[in-house]
Amino acid sequence: MWTWIFRHLPGPAAVRALLVLIVMVALVAALFVWVFPWAAEQWPGLVGRPDVAVSGTPSQG
């Protein structure tokens, strides 16, 4: 898919690489701003309890 996008972008290779980088950063930003918070609201199991450590033992402090 990235090859198809890269081939269809205008300009020399350096400009196309910069454009692809911008698209990738925008995609990751959209995931963190809209998709991941939505998923956390839809599936409560994705959000851990703050009083329980990752190993399942209560945290100290």
C-alpha cells in the first residue's frame, strides 16, 4: 500500500518521502487522538485499574 501511495505522489523522491512521513505521523496522531480513546470507552477491559500493577499484585504506594 505504501508503495502505491509513494508512486502516485508528485515530485522528486525526497519530496515524496517527506509527504509519506507526514501522512504516517498524521495517521499515528489520529489513532492516539480519536481511535484509542474511543476503543478504551467501548472495551472497559482495555483500561487497567490504577491500584493494580501489571503483574496482578497490588502496587505499593
